[in-house]
Amino acid sequence: MNNEVKLGHMIRYYLSQNNMTMKQLGELLDKTESTVSKWIKGTSSPQITELSKMTFIFKTDMNTLMYGAADIDSVIKVTNIMRELDEVDREKVCKFAQKLLEKSKKEKES
């Protein structure tokens, strides 16, 4: 999932959690409902000023708004581990992770 799509999911989530419409968010940000819709669809992205305002509106932080809390924590952990490994071990980790992903997909299909 690319960052624009993830951000769109998070905006949609926070709108629903705050019983807010796209139009209401747009009004708070001085943007149109159409602009907010494009952010949610991932066809355009808000500027940093809009992102900053949304963190106050939704009472969250920038990382959570853009990536989701669980995802960013996992990314940081994996990145830190991978930095400490040599190239051969990084490749082993990637192959192991790929096998786990394939196993998980098969289990979901059954």
C-alpha cells in the first residue's frame, strides 16, 4: 500500500471516529469536499500545512496520521534490525519474511 493510499485510509478512519464529513473537514482546512475526497482516494496529497492542521483536528500525531501507529512501529523495528545485519543476513531475513507472507496468504485462502 503506497503512502497516499495509507493516508487516505487514515483520513477516512479519523473522519468516522470523529463523526465528521469530508465537507466538514474541508471547511476546517479551507479546502473543498472534492479535495478531501482526492486525498482519501490517494489521487492527490495534502500539503504539510493541511497535514499539520489535521493532527490537531484529529488529536493525533503526523506518523500515525500518515502511516498508522502499528505500521510505523513495525517499520522502525525492522529498519533498525536490518541496519545491523550484513548483506547476506539481510537477504536471509527477506527470504524468511517472504515465506511467512506466502504461508499467511495460503492460510487466509483456505
